[in-house]
Amino acid sequence: MKGVIFTEFLDLVEENFGYETVDTIIEKSSLSTNGAYTAIGTYPHSEMFQLIGNLSQEKNIPVEVLLRLFGKHVFSVLMKSFPTHTRHISHTFQLLESIENHIHVEVRKIYPDAELPHFQITRLDDNTIEMIYTSKRKMADLAIGLIEGCFDHFNEKGTVQKTNLKDDGSEVRLLILKK
Amino acid sequence: MIEIEILKRRFEREREARKCAEAILEKKALELFNVNQDLLAFNGSLEHLIDERTHALETSQSRLSTLISNMNAGILLEDENGKIVLVNQAFCDIFNIAVPPHLLLGSDCSDSLTDVLNLFSNPDQFGKRIFEVLSNRQIVSAEEIKMVDGRIFSRDYIPIFIKNEYLGHLWEYRDVTNEVLVQEKLRASEDKYRGIIENMELGLLEVDNDGNIVTAYPRFCEMIGYTQGELIGKKAVKTLLPKEYYAVLNTQINERAAGRSGVYEVQMIKKDGERIWALISGVPIFDIAGNVTGALGIHYDISNQKKLQHDLEFARQKAEAAQEAEKQFLANMSHEIRTPLNAIIGMSHLLHDTSPSEEQKEYLTILKNSAEMLRMLISDVLDISKIRSGKLEIQQKEFDVVGMVRSLAKSVQLRLNDRPLSIEVKIDDRIENTVIGDDLLLNQILTNLIGNAEKFTSEGKIEITVKIKAKVANHFLLEFIVADTGIGIPEDKLGLIFQTFRQVDGDIKRKFGGTGLGLSITKQLIELQGGSIEVQSELGKGSKFIFNLPYKDSGNKISVKEYSVPTLSNIQTAAIKVLVVEDNYMNRKYISTLLKKWNITYSMANDGKEGFEMAQKEKFDIIFMDVQMPVMDGYESTIAIRNSKNMNADTCIIALTASAMLSQKDKAFQAGMNDYLSKPFTPDQIVEKIQKYCSSEKNGTSKTEENDSDTEGGAFFKFNKRLDAKLLEELYFNDWDYVREMFKIFIENTVPEYSTLQNAFVAEDWEEVRRLAHKIKPTFSMVGLSDIEALMLELEHSAKNRVPKEALEEIFGRIEAKLPQGIEAVESDFNKLRLIEV
């Protein structure tokens, strides 16, 4: 997992709960880096799960909620980091529909070793998209957060309904409705 | 305290993160540096490549401009705005431009056009043409431009387009003054030779590949009567040739197209319609690339020569006709002479029987001998003239050499009779097959040689030997030897005997007679067939004539039947009684003659009713019954005989049918007949039926009948080509008396009956036509006119079936067309047969 995700996550935790919480969840987790992350590094994604799991316990907030919130935040960070790649995109559905064939293609150019989730996108009607999320990371909620961040970014309103297609959450159906 | 700990850890984490980031960055920086180094290296090689290419381009450009500046042709390259891009020294020289070429670059040509116009012989035209060419923007090549100073230029204009965009043009001026002068000289020289040819009365005509006249020269026009103007552009063949020569010309045109010349003669039509004969020598005209662009014909009027040739041909034909008439006269005269001669010989024989005095007898003998000699002389002269005129045809037909030699010997033996002279025949027993060759000629050769031997041998023997001298594949070389024990020939005369009109000496001539032609004819006959002859002789002891002749092996075994008439060897013929029921006179005559010859007793009935009546009176062993007869036909007669109480109820009845048609056969069997014979039938077939059906108790002692005269005569007469010789041979077995008799009946009966048929046809009495056609029909094959018989049958059937008149007329027309020739052939053969009667 890219280091920027870790640094952004820890910044977000610090911003909302103070560095004490950051220290606590780092100390509680067993991390290869002892919590020293740099945005340009690459780290095992299991560390992210540990950090989020410990934060959930510490603050008594479900992991799903945390992931959504984090996703929403990461979206705005990503938009700032890669403005050229999204210059031609003007609304949420357009972005969603370009993930597989455009965005992921560009990502692989920059990070050849990135392990990306797979999205199968079907436009059901003008205002509905069905998205099948497949990833062994089982982080569909992060994706929901990202989508919500996207709606916010384009000043649009929409909801996302989640249905697990596999119990472990490795395959999830997301029904995205634009209002 | 806790805060301090947290802060410490935070600081530691951030320091760690920074170190880690620094390490990553350092690694990235190194990567970047390496990539940058690679890029620099690549850039360097790229620059080098560009340098090389630029240099090559410069070299090529400089080469091009050097080439252009040094070209003999003046080159001017202008851009789309008329500005000079390139110009060479030659161009400046041509137009007397003093400025060096490189200073002209960029200037406008049209500015200086007026300065150079006065250099051209026709400045206005030059200016106009330049303007025209520039506005057309199309390639112009080899335009000839004349200068005031006498120079001549060939100008090319090439517009330059790149992707359809006009980017300027190129002018090229080449000094062709010398070439043009040379060409003019050539043309002058060509004109000179053409003039010479014209003066030789040879008319020249030039056409293009489509046959259109391009040039017609004065002498040709004079020859054909047209003016040049009238001919140019016209189709030469259509205008000048009669239709019957189109084919000749087409062949010639194809030859020209293939680049070949040829000489031929045709008639040509002059303007006034008169025809002339022309000898034409045609040659193809080529362009520089070697393609045929047209043809030139050199015409020579040969009308006078043709007339002369025609007159000569006419004279030749006249001369030949005269010669032919002479030959015909000779042939006719020989016949004419032979007829009275035969009478003289015949009469002298008769006179012998009128008890003349000794003196008269002596005169008669002289008379007879002289006449015989005269006859021999004439036939020798005829033979010689036939051989000399090349009219003698060598036949290739199958025959039995052994049989021929034996029968010849036998007839000589009969002739020798009481003379102290015998004849012996020795034949190589390897000759098992019949051969293919000319039997008549061999017969004549042997007859001559044996005749000579007989003449010059008073006692002793004549020996004839035949043996195979060589055999290659299926060809024989047979050697014949005729040896005698006669007076022989003196050695110094041996060389003379084969020469025409030469005999050993005058004494011989007086003593033995003869024309002196015999051996000469014999030798020529042998040599004509590819053989040779020699003679060995000892004076007083005898002579030996040895000759050989090539023959082809037929592959067929010699059958004993050949050269013999059918015989009734196993039947006591006298005991057999035959009834012949037949309405046709010729058929009656035919059968009766045969039966007479075999000593068979027979009765004749003219129709079925008469036949039935005779069958009731007398017992017969066999009845031959024609099926179609008036009054009562053969079927009715048979039914009557079979179903009434009479002696012949069980007698064998053989149907004589007109054709081998199944319906007739079936009908015959149903009527109670035992067998049938299809007309025309041969003696063999009659014999076969008699042997088959006549009861065995009558077969008694063998009785062989021989008739030497039949075989002897056989070889000497040949039927007219119009007649079916094979059929006639089968029918009559060379019994010439018999043939003569049958031909006579045909001429005396059938021919008049045919006129009756003609009358009936004109009167459109179809029933009568049918009856007569049926009646006379069988007689035609009896004289070898089987084809007419078939037509008669067709006529009979058509008349019976009442087919439309047109169809009948068509058949009758065919008969009318064929018959006169047939009758003529029968009459001619009949006359010839009468001649050999003596």
C-alpha cells in the first residue's frame, strides 16, 4: 500500500483525535516501521488494517465508518495530487466509468507494483450505476468513501447501497444512485 | 511525562520517516541520473546521424547542381511565382544572357522575356506559345523552335506538382540543329531513292497499321488512275482490290504485322474499273523502337506478262489436248483394228473346216499366223504406250501366288498336248500365305516368259521355280525362275534382249516371229514393281530367266478354294431334280446356267401358280422359290404345296428373298419354307443349300468338275470401276461366257423395261412404277450395280406406301442420275468381253 495513504490516514487521525491517539494505535499495532511512514514509500496493507482496527477499538467507532470517512478524505487528496489525470472528467459517473480503462491504467504507469481492486461497472439507467467490487483487501467501504468524496468534489448528491456478494467482503455489489 | 514520551516517539518516528524518505529519494536520484546519462548518449548519436544525413543531402544537391550546370541542354527551373530557382550556363548561352547563372536566382523570368524574343525566327509565336504552355501546365516535349541565327532547339516543359500542388516548372532547351540537318539529309536521300524507284515504273504505296493509305507516290497514282488526294486516308484494300483477293491480302497483312516482308501477285482495280495485274513487294515499316507502324508496297504492273503467261498456258493446254487426242486415237484405233482382226482369225479357223486344197490350207495358215502376229503386235504396242505414259497402275490386292503359277502351268500343259515338251513347277513350301501385290502384272510377266520358253524350246522341259529369296518383317522378296532347254542365246546378244524392238537376230525373227517387244515389256513391268530381272543362257542348251519381286505378306493362309469354281463333289448331281420358281428372267438365266454347268436336272416356273402346278406333276429334291411374284407369290405357292396332296408336300423349299430383311424371313418360315437365300446369291450359296437339303442316299461317287478356262481367263479382265467387281467375281467366278450372257440379257431386257418405268413415272402411274421397280430391281446386282438395286427397292417401297410425289421424284432423280453411267459401264464391259471371246 502506498505510503501516502498511511501518512494521510495518520494525519486525519491526528487532526480529529490528537497525536495521543495516533501514538496509541501505533503503539498497539505491531508495525514493521514502528509507525514511521513516508508518503513516497510502500508498506504492507496489513499494517493499515491494524491501525484502523485499533482506532475502531480505541474510539469505539465501527471500521466501516472509519473507512468511509477515510475514503472521502483520500479522494480530495488524490484529486489534488493528480490533477492532470482527471482534468477531462466533469462528473461522478464519468469518473466511475473511467476507473478500469483510464485511471487504473495511469496508476499502473506510475506504480507498476500497485495491487488494484477490480471494478465491474454497469450503467443501469441515467442515474444508476451498478459496481461490482472485487479485491482480496476487502475494503469496499473505502471505495464507498471515495465515491462519496467524488460526489462532493463535483458538487453532486448521491447514495451508495452495499450488498455483500461474498460473506468475507471480497466481492461486493455497490448500487450508486445519483440524485 | 507521558506527553514527553509521546513527543519523543513522534520525533523519533518523523526522523525515521525522513531518513527513509531520504534513502528513497537518493535511490530515485541515482536512477534519474542514470536515465539522464542514457539520454545524453542517445542525443549524441542522434546529432551525428543528422550531421551525416545533412552532409549526404548537400553532396547530392551539389552533384545535381553540378550536373545541371554542366548539361548541354539549357535548364531553367522556376517556382510557382515565376522566380528562378535554378538555371545553368547552357541556358544563359542559348539566350545570350551575360549575367552568371547564380546571380539570376530569385529573379523573375517574365521580366527578361522581351529581351530575348528577337532571338527567335518568330518572336510573336514564341511569346504566345510560352504563355499558352504556362497556363496549360501540361507536359510539352520536343517542340521545335527555330532561331534567327539558324539554330534549332527542341524544347521540353515539365510542370512540377507535389500532392497536386503546383510548385513551379522546368524548361529544357536542347540544341538539335545537327540532328535536324542530318534528318533532312536523310529525307533528301530517301526522296532520291524513291524517285529512282518511281522512275523504274515501280509504284509505291504506304499504309498505316489500319490499312489506311498514308502516302501514294506519283507513279502508283499513274498506274492505278487515282490522284494522290483521292487515295490518302482511304482503306487501301477496299479501294483498290477485287474481293477475291481479300484473302491473299489478309495473309500478307498478318505477315507485315509480324514484321515480315513478302512478294505476291494480285489483280487491282483502276479508277476506271479496268483490272491490272500487279506484282507487289510488301515490306513492314518500323519505328525506332522496332514496332511496326505500317507497310510499304512496291507495285509493278505485270499485266502484259500475265497476258503472255495466259496465252502460253492456253497454248500448252491446246498442245496437251492434241496429245491426249492422239493417245485416245491410238487406243481407239487399236480396238478398231482388233475387231476385224478377230474376225479374220475366226474366219480363217472356219475356212479350215471347209475342206480347202493343200495350197489353200497353206495360204490359210499364213493368213492365220500373220493375223495372230498382228494381234500380238498391237497388244504389245498398247502395253508399251501404257507403260510409257505412266498410266499403268500397280494394284495392291491379296492373291495366291502358288495357285496362279500352278494354274498357268496347267494351261500351258494343255496347250503343249502332244509336243515332246513337259512343264514342271517347283514351289518353295515356305510360301504358306497369300500375298499382297499386283496379280495381273505377275500373270502377264509369267505368261510372256513362259510363252518365250515354249516358243524357243522344241523338246525337253520348261521349269518354273518360285522361292522366298528374302523375308523382312512382313515383306517377301520372291524369286521366280523360268528355265528352258531351248536354243539359248549367244553371249554377245544377252545384253540386247531386253531392249525395245530388239531380237537376237533377223533369222530368229523370220523363224519364230514376235514383235521383239515382249521381253522389254516384261522387264519394264518388273522394274515398275520394284523388282529386277536377269538372264543366263548357254547356246544350244537353254535359257534361264530369273526375276524377283517384292510382295507383302497378307497373313492369310492360302485356301484351296481360291481359283476354283464351286464343285458338287459329294453329290450324284445327275440324280437330283430341282424346281426353280422365279419370275425374273435374269435370275432364271443365272440359276439355270449354274445348274446346267453342274449337270443338274431342273424345271422352271414363271410364277407361284405355275410352280404349284409343276409340283403336283413331278417329284423334286429341292425347290428354289422367289417370294414376290405376279399371279401367286412364293408364300401362297408354298402354302399350297404344303397343304395339298402332292408328291412335293415334304420337299425342301428355299425362299429367294430380295433382301435379308427379318420380316421376309419370318414370313417365309411361317409359310412353311425351310430356308432362304438373299439376292444376289453366289453359286457357293446354292451349292451349300443343295448339299444341305438333298437327301443323303443320293450322295454317290465323287464327281469333280474343273473348268480351266474360268481360272485362266480370270486374270485378264478387269471390270469397269463403276461396277461392283467383288460381287461379280463371287457371282460368276470369272466365267466370262456367263458374265457376257448376263450382261447381254441386262442390256436387251432390263434397259428397255427401265424406259417403260420412266414412262410410267411420267404418267404418274405409281402402281405400275412399283410393279416394274420390283420386277427389274434384282437384275441390277446381277451386273454389279447393287447401288441401283437399293434405290429401286426404295422406289418400290415408296411407290407402294404412296409417299408424296416430291419424295418419289427425289428417289427417281437419284436413279436417273446414276443409271446412265451404270448402263454405259455394263455396255462397255460387254463390248470388251465380246472382244476376248475369240
